[in-house]
Amino acid sequence: MELTTLTYYEVSEIEGFLAVVRYTAYNPDGLPEAICEDFYSDEPEEFCRLEEDVEKALSGGIDTSIMSSYEPETFPVISGYLTF
């Protein structure tokens, strides 16, 4: 059974940004196959996109690292995975 990792870092505020997220997909040998970083603006539409993107990534077996100045509880979907 393979595990998917979610890490959440609460960092100092980056003006205008909700979060920066790094997604890492691994090949069957356990080596990184693709790494992507996405920046989410501090806007309502981006809030929804962040929650959707993280849920899709975790459901697809993609490790996810989130850096945000907001507490994890700000994001219901993400918080649910952190407390699972």
C-alpha cells in the first residue's frame, strides 16, 4: 500500500498570496517523476481552486506540501485531511 503525504507549513504572510503548494508525483520505483509548484492568490476563487486542487492531488496519490500564512483550519477540505 502506498501512502500519500500532506504537509502543511504555516509561514509568514506573503502579501497577496493565499498559499504556495508543491505537488510531487512519483513513479513506481519511488523516484520523483514530476514536481509542480502553484501559487494561489488571496481571492475567493483561488480559495476554491486551492481546496479542489489539493483534494484531486491527494486522491490521485500525489504528495502535497502547502505553505500558507493562514491556519490550516481556514481550509475545511485541507483541514479534514490533516485531522484524518
